[in-house]
Amino acid sequence: MKVRISLLFLFIALAFQSQAQRTDKNVVPVMTDGMAYSLPRTGIRIYVTATREKLIAGPYAQYADALLGLKNAPTADSEKWNITDVQIETFSEADPQQTYKAKGLIGAQVSLTADGLLAGINAPAEIGSSYAPVTTFLEDQPIPDFPFTDLSMNPFFEKPDSARANVIVAKSLQMKAEEAAHSITKLRKRRFKTLANAYDEQLPDGEAYGVMVEELDKLEQEYVGLFIGKTYSGTYHYAFDFIPGENSVSGEVVFRFSESKGVLPKTDLTGKPMQIELKKLDELSTAQSKLKSNVPGAGSSSIYYRTPGKAELRLMNGVSLIALTRLDIAQFGTVLPVPEELLDGSYSIKFHPSTGAIKSIGAK
């Protein structure tokens, strides 16, 4: 009998423990130490597109004027870079200077992003992409080792006579240039006769005419390149990040640029500095400073958000203006407490992950 009573008490105790465990799962825990979160700070990402033109001088460049009438043909290799496009965008990251702890029951209602930013109250965090652009300074436009392989339609050596049957006598550079110029003249004559329909035997149709003229043009360009050189062009893309502080910025070097080397990191002093001027717009900053709450108890739950400030950004190449835009910068704004009446669990609040400002408020 005693054994049965002991077993009965054991079953009752286990049942109460199971019920207590199920109940505890539905109870919002009270965090005595608080839930840590950060407000975002705004970073500026500058995308730069640059083009490179690398010129390989032709082997017959010194005879371009005399044989073809092409003046000022380059006689040495050269390289020229140009910045063709600039795009600016903002991104956000946790601000180490703006870290707080949500106290009491409100700490269990806070949702955070992957990097610890305040995402919402009683609202799920939105999962964004984690793409991070990478800037490389590697050579990705190979130049052929032998840009000029078709130097002539004629042999490079003179015909030997009986006295020197086993001796090869190479033609001079001037002689080869004269032969190349003569080939260009013949190609132009043949193209003219083709277009003028001057051959006795006619081509079958207009498509054949087009193919012949196109091939004659290619041959001519190849041979003219022996005198004026060949140009290889390429487009390159770069991305540079800049994190401003709480004050305006002037003369901050983001990257460097050289017309002969292209886009360079800011540590390479061989290039000209490309500088940022970021000016806080005073009229907006003054208006935001008046928003600070004087209500007693405001912010007692330690839930804060940010109203971003406006700024004007200029990207300068010395005294020349490259790009101009206006941006929302979280650091230039004001940190404010969320009203306590919105933190009683009845409301759902979402925050902009880029600036920390309130995005929406709704009933839970």
C-alpha cells in the first residue's frame, strides 16, 4: 500500500513539473542585465569606372609620314587612363559609439540584425544581402607578346644569286616598310575596283560584295597599324569605402589616380589624390537638435533610434569637381528615445537598418 502511495505522489510531482515546463516556454523572460544592441552608422561607398588605352607603337612608325602621309605617328609605347563614371551609395554598419542595453521585459521583444543592429520591437528582423564589393588592382587585360605578326606579304630576305647561294641577306627595315606601304596601296585599289564593279568577272550577289569589302578593310587596317600602332582598350571597376564621423569632412583622400597608372589605393603616392568633402547641412542639423525630449522618464527602457542628418558630398580631383550628391548620414543626425507608451507590448515597431530611423509603427 505504501509503495502505491509513493508511486502516486511521484506521478503527481512529474505532472506538475511537466506543466511548469510547458508554462515557462510561454512566459516572456525578464532580462535583468538587458539586451545589447547598436544603432547604425552610415558608410559611403564610391564606385569608380576607369578605361585604359594602351598603345603599342608600330614597327614602321618612323616611315609613316614619308610613305603614307600619316603625320605624328607615335614612335613609343604609351598608356592612358580616364575616369569615365562615378556612382555613390550608402551602406550601414554597427556604430561602436552607439551601443545600448534594452532593459526589463522590453529586452525580450527586441529583434536584431546579423551584426547586432536594432531591427524592430515585436517585429521580425528583415534578412538582407551580405554582398561586399571587392576591389582588385590586378592586370586582367593581357597584351599579346607579338601584337604585329603579319609584317609583310613579301619575303624578309633578298633573293640570293649564284655567288651567295647559301647566304641569307635580310632586307632592311626601310625596305620592309616600303613593301607594306605598297601593299596598302594595292588593297585600296582592289577595294575601289570591287565597289566600282570594275572586274570582268562579277561577284554572285551583294552579300559577296559585302564580305569582300569587309575583308579588304581588315587587311588594310592591319597593315596601317604597322605604321600608326595598335591600341588595346579595357574597362575596370573599383569600389572604395569611407566612414565619416559626426562632423563635416574636408580633404579626406579616398583613392588616387594617375593618367599613366590608373586608379590606385590612397597609400600609393604616385597618383593624384581624389578627395571627399562632406558638409553637414546646418539648417537641418539645427532643426534636429530641437527634437531632444525633455519628458521625465523618456528613454528609461533604453530603446533609442536615430533621425539621420542631411549632407552634401563632393568628390574632388584637386580643384576640379568630379561628383556631387546629397546623402542621409546617420552620424549627422540626432539620437532620440522611443516613447515609453509605445513599449508596453501593444505595438510593433520597425527601424530602417541603414539609418536607424523609425520605419513603421503598427498594432501588434
